[in-house]
Amino acid sequence: MNDIASNALALLGSLPPPDVSQFGAGLAVLAFSISLASRHSLTVAGTVLAVVVVVLMLREMQSLGALAIGGFAVLYALGGFERRAHQIRLRRIEHSIQAMSGLVDVFLDGLERRTREHDRALSAVVLDEKVPVSKAGHVIAAE
């Protein structure tokens, strides 16, 4: 074993074992780091609230409560990745719907134009007028 490793092990051996409040604080820091990595704004806000509660509980010497809230904060922060994925998927679906809406609008405009042409042709036949027709059999609009 080299000198650095033996010095590190000696230092670790001389430290007292961590208590419950240190675990609670560590979980709060871990939860906050995970929520930042998820990049989901509501998850970050919820985790910040949980971290504040952990800090307040540690001030009041409620180390077991801080440990419990820290654990729940980690679980909530891990769910942020899934919530972010759902948010991205929902945004893609909304963009697809907007694109289809544009296509449907173009189709309906063309359908309305064709309906007006056929209505004019029908009224011209009823009024016994001559209607200009293209080679394909479509009525030529004379607007």
C-alpha cells in the first residue's frame, strides 16, 4: 500500500461514525443534485422545498425526520427524469397536432373552394347559363 492510501485509511479510521443528521443532510444534497440534473422545473421547486424542510428539521434536532424527508426528496427527484420525459413527449405531440391542423386547414380551404365552384355550376344550370368548364371537368371560377 502506498503512503497516500495508508494516510487516507488512517484518517478515515480516526473519524467518528456519521450520525443520522449527517445522512439526512447528505440525502438533501443528493436530492437537490438529482433534481437539477433532471431539468424539470416543478421537480426542482419541490426538491428545494424538501431541502428547506430538512434544514429546518436539522436545526430543531429532528434528525430522524430530516432523514425521512431527505429520503423522500431523493425519490421525488428521481421521478423528475420521468416527468421531464413526459413533458418532452407531450410537447412533441402538441407540435404534431399543430402541423396536422395546418394540413387540415389547407384541405378544408380547398374543399370549400370546390364546393363553391360546384354550387355556382349548379346555380348556372338551374338558371340555364353557360358555365366555363376545364378539360378535366372542373368548373372554372370567374370571381
